[in-house]
Amino acid sequence: MSLTIGVDVGGTKVAAGVVDEQGKIVEKLKRNTPAASPGQTVQVISDVVTELTGQYQADAIGIGAAGFVDETRSTVRFAPNLAWRDEPLKEQVERRIGRPVVVENDANAAAWAEAKLGAAAGHTDVVLITVGTGIGAGFVLDGQLYRGRWGMAGEPGHYRVVPDGRLCGCGNRGCWEQYASGSALVAEAREFARRSPGGAIRLLQLGGGSAEQIDGPVVTEAAREGDAGALRCFDIVGRWLGAGLADLAAILDPGCFVIGGGVSEAGDLLLEPAKAAFDQCLTGRAYRQQAVIKLAELGADAGLIGAADLARHR
């Protein structure tokens, strides 16, 4: 049985696992990420891989990194939640562990996992959208991971949908993720609670009486209870999501959209308005086949599993 190791490096944790050819995690470890120190982060990655290779014979290591990874899959150009700037991650980890390493953007790795081993298995053209604090994405086109000329494709969260709209963390205004993300969901709920506290009684109860304490889980819980205000927030954000998917379909024409990330755990609360908006906004909808829209299956392990599988197919 061929085994590889996948490592998912985020701003707060490093998760590493031994993965078999079917995408099953045989063993998994987690460590805290020393995000302020590139050298210490590399050492944590190397240590956790060394611990796993001491127990299992792994052929290669794949690292999914939350940042811009260059076209050679070796250097992290920029990571917003880590101190990596032009960090030669592949070389540094290989030198420490003595095994071949592949570095990939974490959303790309997750997209690969869902396309090959998860919700979109059997589809050759897949777009993964992760709906969390912001929006991440990965594209598998014609069965291959699409990275772009310099390795930085897959950032539709930052195409602008509202000219001069809400200020985004990227510095531009009106980006899609300002309207269709977990942050957008919370912003809608808090604004509603401030504007109409009488209609947001349940949201405010769950938020401890303060609009500023309302977060994503609060909105989800209230919506699952049938609270009209919370359901309206999901409807607004879900429709923005679906409209964006329709725009992506006009550009990429995938056979399957997979929706992952923390907000996707709300399930149909998010997917139903997204599908309705997608059907309404899709260009030429009466004369074309429509992509299926599915929830991700591999959850938080998708990046780890995808990185391991990409190392296997390096």
C-alpha cells in the first residue's frame, strides 16, 4: 500500500496525516503554528513529518500552505496569516527530512481532494468554493489542477461585484467575499440587530444581548430554529454566493461546484438560496446544461488529503 504524508499549514495550526491511495487518513497529528516565525514554522512541519515517518514508510510529502505558492510548487510568495515572504519551503523541508516535498496552495489541495476523492469524484471540471471568513477557491479543469501562469489562480473572492462597494482586506472595494462570506453573514446579522432590535430578539438572546456578540454560529443556530431575521441573513448571503457561481460558470463552465468552508456547515440554509440565485442568474440558462452544486464531503481534512495525493502524483 502506497502511503504519502499531507500537511495542512494554517495561521493557527499545522495538521499532518499519513494518507493511503483511497484518501483514508491512517494517522493524524496536530501542532500549533508559530506564525510569527518562518523558521520555527518550518521546524514544526519538519518535526511532525519526522514523527510520522518514524512510524510509517511514506514515499513523499505534500504541504498545503495558506498563501500564494509559485508555479514551481516550491516557494510561498506571500501568506497573509503567516510571516512567509518568498519562503523556499520545499527546499527547507526537504533538507530537514530527506524526502521529496511538493508545496501547494491549501485551497488548491482541497479542490483536488474533493475532485478526486470527495464530493465531485467522477467530474473532470470542478470548482471548489470555500466560504469562511473570506472566500477561497480551487479549480480542477479537464482533470488537472489549474494554477495559472504564476501559480496564483483561484482567488475569485476578490473579483469585484459592486463598484465602489464595501472595503475589502485586499485594499479594493466591492469584492465578492464582502457579500458572500461568513464575515458578510455576521455583518448582515449585526446590522439587522442594530437597525431592528425588535425583529432580532432571538439573535440578540443568543448573542448575549449585544449585536457585536453575534457571530456565525449564533446566526446558524437561530436560522435552524426558524428565526425569520437569521433566515433572511442566510438568504441574502446565499443569493450573493449563487450569483457569483453563475458568473464563474459563464467563465469556466464547470460540471460541478463544491461548497466547503465553515459556513457550508449550515447546509441547505446556505445552499437553497445559492441554487435559486444560480438558476436565476446563469447566462443562457434555457439553452445549456447546468452544473451541480454540492456540499464538500471531506471537511477540514480536505487540504491535508489533497496535499498527500498531489505528492503521490508529483
